[in-house]
Amino acid sequence: MEDELFKPIPGEGLMPHKPEPPKDGPILARVQDSRPRRLDGGRAVLRPSLPYDGKSRMMSCFLDLYIGAKYAPAPSLSGCICHATLISGSASLTAEGQDFQLLERDAVRFRADQPYHFANMSSGTGRLLLEYQYLQDPGKAGE
């Protein structure tokens, strides 16, 4: 069964499984209702957080990078911005031709419609919150 929150689309990075109509009021996303994706030989784990919201055009996920892990998704749709916050540990990020060494609670915003990658170069786990914002409606991309 496909994860109902989002799924990767080859060549387009993270995208919503199916955009949901805007809902009024709070949305609670529980960890037990999502399925993690194990990447990089199981050394990286990507888990949905909040589903795509049509009003804000945002969605989020958690990324755990274990020792030696790398996460290098395909670029997303044009106009996609990633807001990444390192919750714990340390990690490196290469984005927009720049290298960043992220420490706990560091945050960075970058274009996710260009190649980027995270790596864990430490002996602990790096945990990140990745929030993706689509500046144009993903359902109308390419029009």
C-alpha cells in the first residue's frame, strides 16, 4: 500500500501522493500512520510528517541519517524551496553550489529544484526536519 501522505516521483523529488482539499482546523499526523522509507542501504530513513497542504503549498518529513549516510534526492519541481532544520546531531549539506556544516538547531533554506544532498560525517545520528514549499501549484507545474 502506498503511503497516503506523499511519495517520490522519479526525477521530481518529493511530491504529495495526491493533493488534498484544504481542511479547516488542525491536522494531527501520527508517526504510527506513516511508513518510513529506508534509503542508502538502510542508513537513511525518510518519514512523512505533515501531508501536502494546498493553501500553504507545503509538506514536511523527517530525515534520520545514520553513520555514513547520504541523502541525495532528485531535484523537485521548479520553484520548490526546502527549509531544513537539524534537530539533533550534525550533518553536511551541499546546495546551490555551497557546502554547509550543520550543527544541532541550525536551519537553512535552499532551492530544492536544483541538485542537493545531505551527509552524516559524524559517529552519531543526524536528525532533520525538512519542510518543502512549492511556490507554484504542483498540480499546474509545467503549464
